[in-house]
Amino acid sequence: MDKVSVSVQAADFDLAEEYGRLAGDAAVGAIVQFVGRVRDHCDGNAIDKLTLEHYPGMTEKVLTEIGERALARWDLHSVRIVHRIGPLDLADQIVLVQVASAHREAAFEAAQAIMDFLKTEAPFWKQEATAGGGTRWVDARDKDDRAAQRWQKDPT
Amino acid sequence: MDKVSVSVQAADFDLAEEYGRLAGDAAVGAIVQFVGRVRDHCDGNAIDKLTLEHYPGMTEKVLTEIGERALARWDLHSVRIVHRIGPLDLADQIVLVQVASAHREAAFEAAQAIMDFLKTEAPFWKQEATAGGGTRWVDARDKDDRAAQRWQKDPT
Amino acid sequence: MQILYFGRLREVFGRSEEFLPAPPAASVAGLLTVLRERGGVWADELAEGRAYRVAVDQEVVAEGAPIKADSEVAIFPPVTGG
Amino acid sequence: MQILYFGRLREVFGRSEEFLPAPPAASVAGLLTVLRERGGVWADELAEGRAYRVAVDQEVVAEGAPIKADSEVAIFPPVTGG
């Protein structure tokens, strides 16, 4: 199995199938799966649907680079990143980050850092549709920039 | 659905089934699943099997209390903790912590804190069987105590 | 009072539970004194400075904690689950 | 050179791509000057201090970065995936 595996796809992903990639591997003591989903509220607005635009080619390149950065920094078995594109409904899955490691600390920190990097570096753009029929491009959040910046320090 | 749900069981758990508890809930924007499994090495020793002993009654009480502590501190939708007992083989699942929240920061921090609390407070004891046929009680680790202590500080 | 032992201490003490009469105004410290007076592994394992935990009615407590006649007491090594 | 636009800027500029001749010794700063000279939304959205990113050959770069004749340039708002 590749240490870093990335998919950008319109289709939904299956958590059990992704977890199955790690089946029976006794070198893996800790697995962290993060799933991001379409929420009914964003910045105080009621949301009805979401469309994800991306930059084909660069997206895969950036996600792979983010996975490799995590592998270089933490002692990891593997990193899997899946991100969906196109129209999505409420409660639909958007993103999966699955990190496997011998130890839980590395798996938790790496998964969190990967999400922080993804939020600030991977070329995706969200457009919301509100219940009224209007659309709105989601604004980038300073909070995400700050979250990503903390990984610039050395691990303690 | 209860906000905190705890199971202590000999039977294996099914990740997809646990995730299914959160199906279709558009208030949930972030889900973190942590799975701990039996690793082939522990403290430098090659492991063959593991047996988990526990303190019936107190275990469920402590796990529930840990889940409630996380709910009181972070803005969470729900916490699910499953821990297995009895004999386990290599690569078997031991523990699941599943945290759902509107936001990823809360989900990540709470899942990590719950694991740190569980490791230092929940009355489970691991006995390893080595390939040679010997058994050894696993020692508690200072590292886990330090990990749990960091949550005593206020969140920043 | 009922005393439960778990993990390595259950093995070393050769029992998973026993019943003792609770002396008046009993505390965890008093119980530990009684157990240490058995000598051998009891004195060794429960010596001050050794790593063990005492729970009264399923809650980990300090040595000054009281024990009632119907309390469930448990003595066990530091936990290693997860 | 090929220029790609994404997200809100794609909508505001009314195009997802265009082709421009690359001037000799072209840089990102030089390209931005050319685009701003179009006025209107171009001058507005690409004004200094506005939040946008420029990628050359699929890598986000600073304004001093060079652009080759066959470079793929992309201009887009701060990303909002995940």
C-alpha cells in the first residue's frame, strides 16, 4: 500500500472500505479518521446545498504534498485523503483524512495538521445555496490560517 | 440519541455501524473516530496476544464520566466510547472513540483528551502473551500521565 | 467490607476478592496498615511509594478517604487500557 | 501563457480561462499590472491588499515570481475546502 494516497472525486466515499485498507496490519496501533460533512449552518447562514469547485491537477498535487509533509514530520504508517467535488447536499460527506500510526499521539497530531493544511492550501472553493435560492461563495476564515500556522513551530 | 454512549464488551465493534449513528444529521460538521488496535510490539517486546481485564461497573462509570467531562468542555454533538475486554489477537480492535461536533477543532481536541483520560483513569489492565509463551502485565507509562495532564490547563 | 483486587496485584495476592470487618472510623490508610501487617507480598506491594491505586465505591481516592462498613474497596495497579 | 480563474473570481471576471502572450522577462507582478489596466472588476479585485492567490505551474507564488511563455498561471480567492 502506498504511504500517501489521495483521491479527488465527485462520488461519495465509504468509511468502512477506507478503513479496510488497514485490515490485519499489526504494525498499526492507532487510526484516526476525520470526516468533514455539509452542515446546515455556516457563518450564521442557513444552508441548503453546497457546490465544491476545484483546480484539477493542482488539487491532487497539493493534497499529496500535504500527506508527504505529515509523513516526514510524524512517525506514520500511512495517510489517506479523499475530497469530494461538485454538488453536495446537507449531511453529505465532504472530506476524509485517515492516518495510521503505531502511536496515537502521532496519528492525532498528523490528522489535525493535515486538515489545517488542507483548509488553507488545497485549491477548493465552496459555494453555498441558501434555502431562498441565492448562492454565496464561502469566505476563507482567519481561524483556519491561525490553525495552520501553529504547525510551523517544532513539535514539543 | 444519548449525548454520551458507552459500551464495554468482549465482542468486536463495527466502525461503519458506529458511524451510522450519526447518519443524516446536518448539525454534525466534523466527526473524529479514533481506533486503538493490538500492535505487534509494545515497549520493545514482540507480542502475540493480549488479554484485557477490567473492573466491571467502575469501568462504565469512569468512561461515562470522561464522556460527560468532554461534553462540558467542548461544544460537541455526541461522544461514543467502546472498549473491548477479554482475549484479543494481533491487529484486533481494542477501543473506539467517536466524537461528533459542528466544528473540527472541538472534535479533534475532545477525541484526543478522551483517549488521554481513558488511558490514565479507566480501570483496564493489559496482560501480554509473548511468542515464547510467557505473560507480562503491561506497565503504565509516564507519557500517558503527561498527556492527560495537559488538559488540566484551560483551552487556549 | 468487600475488597477487590485487579491486574498484577490480583495475581500477586492470589485472590480477586475478600471480605474484612470494617473497624470503626475506618479509612483507606487504616486498611492499608492492616494489609501491610500481613507481611510478604502484601508489605512489598503496598509499601509507601509503590504505584497502586485505591478506589472506594468505584472512585479512586486518597489515603485519608473514609471507608464505610458496606463500602466496596478496590486495590489495583495503575491502569493500562486503551 | 494560459491563465485560469477559479471560484468567485471566475464568476466576477466572467471567464474560467484565457490566453495571453507572455512578455519577455514576465513576472507575476507584470501580469497583474496588465490585468489591472483593464479597469472595472479587474482593477477592483486585483488591487493591492485584496485577498487573492496566484499560482504558477500549480504552485502558489509571490508577486516577484517569474512566468515563462508556456506557464500555467492561475488566479483565485483564498481556498475554502475541507
